[in-house]
Amino acid sequence: MAGPEGGPGPEAAGIVSRGVAAVLDVLVVTAVGFALQAGAGCVRLLLTGPPFRFPELPSWLAGAAGWTLAVLYFGCSWAAIGRTVGDRLMGLRVTDRAGRLLGLPRSLVRAALSVTFPVGLYWVPFSRRRASVQDLLVASVVRYDFR
């Protein structure tokens, strides 16, 4: 992606800004998960009456639901607009190497890798092009984009 004067494109994001964006996104996913649980509790309250209770899921099901929610949040955000809430606040955008959106399949694969193996982000300081392991596997780039 070329810059305004034909020079190099926007700078690839480093580990600190990407890490802060990830923490912000974890907070967003947690809030959405809490809201979904509260909504399910409200439905239960309407159907069965008092007292209000949060759903009690087996730990394996709660883990699978949380993983799925996170993958869908990241994947759909990257496919649709190239950024999550955390990315937006940190001025980041996830694209392919040419600067185009990844598309849904690649975004979902990148999201599944990111949620399953978040330590892949630790490769960024050692990579010449500031790529995480996930970036290398799906040919994506995280750049600064404050537009």
C-alpha cells in the first residue's frame, strides 16, 4: 500500500499498540458475553418467574461459547471494516498485504488462530515486518490507520 507521495505505505503496528487493542477487545467480548447471559436470565425470568438467575452452563460449554463469540467478533469485524473496537481506538487496521480487507474466510481463520494461540502476537518484535504468527499464516498485515 503506497503512501500519499508514492513512498512506503502506513507503518506496520508494533506489539504494544496491538496488545492494548487486544486487551480492549477482550473487555468488549466480556461485556457482550455478560449482556448475552443477562438476556438469557431475563428470558428465563419471564418464562419461569422469580428469582432472576444467570444461566449455569457446564464449564466446557461456557468455554466453547466464549471462544465462538470471540472468533465471530474478531472475524466479522476484520472482514467488514478491517478493525475491531480496540483496533479503532488504537488506530489500527487489519488488511492483506496489498491493503485490501481480508474477506470473511481469512478473517475467521485469523480470528480462530488469534483466540486459540494469543502468544503468536509475541513474534511481532522479532519479525522484520512486525508480523505475528497469525499474520504469517494468513498473509495479513496490521497497520496504523487513523482515518
